[in-house]
Amino acid sequence: MEEVADSQKRLWGACLFVSATDMDVSCFTFTQVLKAVSLNVKQFFTLVRKLDVNLDTISTKVNSALTRLEKKYDVTLALYQRFEKERETIRSCWTMFLLAKGRALQMEDDLVISFQLLLCTLELCIKRCPPALLQPLYSKFQYQSDSTSIAAMTSIQQLRGDLTSSGDQPSTNLATYFKNCTVDPTQDVLKRLETLGQAFSQRFGQAVGPRCIVLGRQRFNLGVKLYYKVMEAMLKSEEKRLSVQNFSKLLNDSTFHTSLLACALEVVMATYGGVSETNVCFPWILDVVNLAAFDFYKVIESFIKADPTLSKDIVKHLETCENLIMERIAWRTGSPLFELLKQEHEGGAAEQVETPASFSQPLQHNHTAADLYLSPMRPGHRVLPPESPAPPSSQVTSQPLTQPSGQTPRPPKSNSLSLFYKKLYRLAYMRLKILCSYLLSSHPELEPIIWTLFQHTLQHEHELMRDPLFFFFPSMYAICKVKSVDLRFKTIVTAYKNMPNTNQETFKHVLITEGHFDSIIVFYNQVFMQKLKTNILQYASTRPPTLSPIPQIPRSPYKFPNSPLRVPGSNNVYISPLKNPRMSPGIMTPRSRMLVSIGESFGLSNRFQKINQMVNSSDRSLKRTLDLGATPKPLKRLRFDMDGQDEADGRLVASSTRSRMQEQKMKEDTESRKE
């Protein structure tokens, strides 16, 4: 009878839970029900499922609630099985984790976030524990400020918060851009996302574990939201810049969409952290979506500019990916980079995009995704400078060069290849400069010679390149040989290994011939010297070749400390740092306007009348200037760092305004003396 009573009690408990859930009555908690009927979670779920099969009484609402409870239970069980629960301290720590999970987490069915919270709980317990009670391995742990887990949780919550308003479907504005295209890309975009979503989930499960396919779908859904968000921001920026709304060619470019999605997924993977411990670290995503590294590089800079909410760690991660592409991945067999280089060299001698003098100038970062993915678009200049000197600037015009009759016109310029080589030059010189400071500090005259040989190799021996920065070692060693400087090859390699972001294994795995790899020393003897021996010996003669100009030390393209920055929340307000110390009001900007001290008494009313007269006279001067046919350049951006030049009037009006200000100041000084 007691067993029958227990079974009846359990059935009543299950029916009570189903009814209360269906009616939205929260008189008790799920834990209280389990205690009352003396069942664990799995037994209770089995009982309710049997009840549903026999009586068919469970509604969709109740079924959804049960599914959520099962997910939460599976996540907690997975963590509990990995958790040691032998001592009372560990038991208290687990209890604290359960309480924190119930209060702090909104996504309780996410295993990664729950695991990060568990690590935070452990860290708190360890820090609050006296060092004498800790094991020797952890005796100093509480004095270390290791906040990796907390930072990872913060980044994940921030990413989810930024994407709360974004959906997994195109927004109204983005759908409008799609409809404005000559060919609507909406269906192609959705089909592409469906195909890549299945591939991503399967590959994620293979790399992380077969039980993580659902987790892979969650990552992909976040990536899709970020993909739509950044695409819309890019198109808005292009619309504002070009005053057009038809982006048919860009939005129907499959490579652009795949690259943008891959970048969004890489941001999601990096945000969750810990990818370096698995098989999903970059460039894993390129293989999943079947994308060339050179095509992925094109979208990185535009992606970062379009999403200002990216954290510094994510921006740094994307910059590291870009450097990795330039150093190695873009030079792998089958890369579209080689086809562009082949077209460039087959185009014949032409003018240079980047003249030797431009190496000493800062690298401009005003390229957009459309510039890189739709290039070449127009006849342009060569990317790689030829051996002949650059023509005088007075002979260079903006008109296309006239082709002689009978000649095949050279192919148009590739913006993506041009920018790639500019960045590669500067990255390479930064590495070379560090090596020279380590190894050749007593021979500073060798640095420009080594750079000249290295640059010649990049320009004319691209068929040898599978890792361009490997040419540092043979170039430095060869120049030291011909200049009788004692420097061993092993010393160069050891110094390079100590530099950050270097892969030591690749020193032993250098391409010698097709399909044959060997060490870097074998490459120097059998490949490098055979190709460049004549060129190297020129530097030992009394009349060495002309040295290449030294490029400016590169600055991250994602930091603009000296450029006007847009104020968040506004579309037309920009700020830039003060270039001169604030010593007197005479050097404050803008100089072409009257200076007003906010918060102090301005003086008599006649000064306001003088301001009105100045503005009116300035407007009349502007109208006279327009009547004379001088068309000023349209204002694209408010510039607060231009000395002595008005943004809209032109230089003549600014000069006349400044003269009137000086006259006004002299009159005021005279009047003040009389008073």
C-alpha cells in the first residue's frame, strides 16, 4: 500500500506541475516539486513524458518549459561532472556557483558562459582563502591579477548586448538596399547563409566535439546578426560618401558576402575566447567557408571601421590575422594573389602607384570594401615600382595614358594589391628594423642596404615567395657576407624566434622546389643565392646600386590619433587633438572666427552687433566669390585642425575675415585705452 501511495503521490505531483505551468501559476518552484515527490530531475522528466504518451495532455507551452528545464539541467550536469566535490570548501564553491548562475545569467543554457562563471567563482574562493591553506602550486595565485575569465564573460555579454537589436534576417534598411539593386541579392544571400550555416555547424562539431553541433549553430547565428549589422553600416557609409543607393555590383559579389560573414564569425569565435586550445583558431574559418586568405584580408579594415563597438582585444586579434595573412597565408599555392601579380608584371612598364618618395609618408587608410572587392575598376598605375626612376610629378596627370596604336592596353590597377603591398612593405621594414637593432647596432649603415635587397626580392622574385618575411634572413646574411661583417645565420634565426608572433616550426619547413621542403639554410644555398647572386655582389663594388627609400615605421591602421574622429552619437561633429600647447588665446582654433569665452561676461551689446556685421559681411563676400565663378570644394567633414583656413568659404574669404578680426581687435584696444 505504501508503494501504491508513493506512485500516486508522484503522479499527483506531475499533474500539479503540468497544470500550474499551463496556467502560469507560480505558487511553487520546480525544486520544491522534486522534493515533495522524492524524485530527481531525470526521473521526473521520464514520468511526465510517460504521462504525455498515455493521456496526451501536455500542451506546447508545457513541452517548451520542460525542454528549457532539460537544457539547463544538462549544462549544470556537465559542469558538475567536471567538478571535484570531495571537500567542504569545494562544496561551498559549487553552491555559490549555483546561486550566481540563477541570479546573474540570462542565458542559462549556454555551456561556455556557465563555465566562465564557474571559473570566476573558483577565482573568488581562492582569493578569499588564506595563502597558508592553499597548496604550494597555488600559494601565490591570489596575488596575480588574472582576470581572463572575467574579461571573457564581459566580452561575451557585450557582444550579445550589441546584437540584441539585430535580427537573423535583414533589417528594413538593409532590405531596402537589396531592393534598390539592379539584381536583388536577397535570395542568394539567404541560400548562401543556409549552406554555410550547415557547413559551419558540422565542422565545428568535428573540431570541438560531436555534442557541440548545437553550440556551433548558436555561434553561427550570432555571426549572422553581426554580419547584417556591419553590412548595413558599410552601405550607409558608402551612401553618405557617394550619394548613391544602388550597390548592385558589390551586393551581388559572392566573395564580398563570404568574406564579411567569415570576419563576423571570427569575431564571435575570438570573443568567446579559448579558441587557441582547440582546432578552430584562425585560419580555420577560411577553410570552413572555402575562402582565400587574400579575399578575407580585404574586408578586415572596413569591418573594424564599420563597427566601432568592437573591443580593443578583438581589434588586436583581427590585426594579428591581417599580419598573418600578409606574412604567410596569402602566399600559399593557389592564392589569387599570384594571379594579380602575374597580371601586374605582364602589364608592362608603367607608372607607379607608390613612388619611392611615398615610402616616407604615412599610410592613408581611406579604403572601403567596394574599393578593394570591385578593383580593378579603372586604368591605373603599377603596384610594384619598376627599376626605372619615377617620372617628375609635373608630368603625371590624372588622365589615362594614351596607348600607342597596335599595343594592347595594360590591365587596370588593382586597389587591393596596391594596399596589400603598401602594408607588407611597412610591416616588413618594422621587423627588419627590430632585427637590425638587435644584431647590427654597431653597423647602422647596413640597414638601408639590406632593405634595398629585400625590397628588390619582393618586387622581382615573387615566384619564390611562400613566406615573404623569410627573405630577411638570407638578405641580412648575404649583405653581411659581402660587407665582411661577422654574423652567423643561426644568430639571425635565434633573434627572429624571440620576436613576437613568429612561428618557429616554419624555419625547418621552407619550400625548395614544388613539393620539396627543407630548412632555411638549404633555401639560402640552393634557391636564394642561385637567383640573386649577381645582384648581391653589386653591393660589394665601389659603385653599389641606388638604395631604396626607407618607409615610415607602420602605425596600426585602426588607430587614428592625429586624424579627426567622429563624436559618438553624431553624424557631423569631429574632433582632433590640439597640435600646439594652449599658451595664449592667439593660437586657439579656429583662427578665422572671433573667440568667445564661455561662462564669462562678454561685455557691451555693441560687441554682439559687431559679430552680426562680421557674419553678414562674410556672407556677402562669399556670394561675390561665387558670382566670380570660383566654385569652392564641397565640405565633406568639419575640420577643426586647419590653421588659418575656413572650411566653407575658401582661402580668400578666410584671409579677409582674419584681416577684419585684426582691425576689430585694434579698435577695441584703442577704445579700452580711451575709457
